[in-house]
Amino acid sequence: DTAVSQTPKYLVTQMGNDKSIKCEQNLGHDTMYWYKQDSKKFLKIMFSYNNKELIINETVPNRFSPKSPDKAHLNLHINSLELGDSAVYFCASSQVKGPTDTQYFGPGTRLTVL
Amino acid sequence: AQSVAQPEDQVNVAEGNPLTVKCTYSVSGNPYLFWYVQYPNRGLQFLLKYITGDNLVKGSYGFEAEFNKSQTSFHLKKPSALVSDSALYFCAVRDSNSGYALNFGKGTSLLVTP
């Protein structure tokens, strides 16, 4: 079984559209994250979330919003997509929100905005 | 803020030779350091982490890392490189300011030639 899964794997859409990327983890972890990897392979945190707290990277536009229907899922909603949103988005999870826990990553979703 | 730096964009090594991928860190407090590997069109896979204790950390796939406090370094090593080790390697540090998300270095591309 895949520990952290994301759907879809590829997403191609037009500017201005609204889209969602789903993430599920079956590890029983309490904390989940969204990262963005740009075309230069730089990885940057977008959100970290557990059932008590959402922490948002201040550089993330408010067009991006995480939504968690339950502890095992953290979906990423993006409104009014822009060309610069094209990137690979990775979901990750860790057992607790702490400095020593290992984060496990999903396979990524490659978003292309035309 | 907690940060890491990877000074090399690319490292080339012949199969069978030892390899080193460099990482230096800048943290306040205790450093919690991680190495991840990304194969083409794949997600990030955890290799190893330093939390405390022994300065030589052993990880997956025969990799190890040496923590050096005086030099603020956490270099990734392997005694004998394989062609299949060719991938993108990321050093990372946990950042308490972002819910203990990972702050990644820019990545180092490792190319192992036969």
C-alpha cells in the first residue's frame, strides 16, 4: 500500500480555472504538509497542518487553500490559476508536529497552467 | 531562520568510487538535519537524519552522513557509488517557525558514470 498518495499525478488546465489536488496518507500521522517544487527544483513549504493548527507560508497567495476533511487527508485547492502556478506539488506527512519526526512524501502532482 | 546550503549543483563520480555530497547548516538551537533523494519524475525518498548522538549516521541504500558541529556540516557519503545512485539529493533542516516543515537546500545532482 502506498503510504502517501496524491491525485491526480498530472494536471493540465487553463489560466483562470479552479482546481484541486488530493492527498491521502495511511500512516496514521497527525501532521501533513504541502510543498511546491518549481522548475529549478527548489522545494518550498506552502502549508503545514494538523488537527489543531494551520501554518501558512506568508509567501503563498491566498488563492491557495488547504482543506482537511479528516486526519488522513489534506487537499489543496487553487483558485484563479496563473501561469506561475505551474510546478510540482508534493504532499507529505509526519507522525507528530515536531522537529525530529521523519516526513514521508507523496509522488507529486505536476500542474501545468496554459 | 533555520537553513541549509548545498554548495555544489552537480557532483560527478565514477562507479565504484566513494562519493560525497556537501551540506552546511545555519541554525539556532539544536540542528535536526535530513537527507532526501529524488529520482527523475518521482517523489522524495528519506535517506537518513541526524537528531543527536553519534556523529556518523547510517541510512538507506548504503548511504551515511557525517555531522560536524565545528564546521556546521552534514555531508552525505557512500563508500562505493552505483550508477543507480544517480539522482537529485536534498539536504534539509526542520524549521520551528513553519510548523516544523523542512527547509531544503537547492539540491545537488549526482551523476555516477560506469
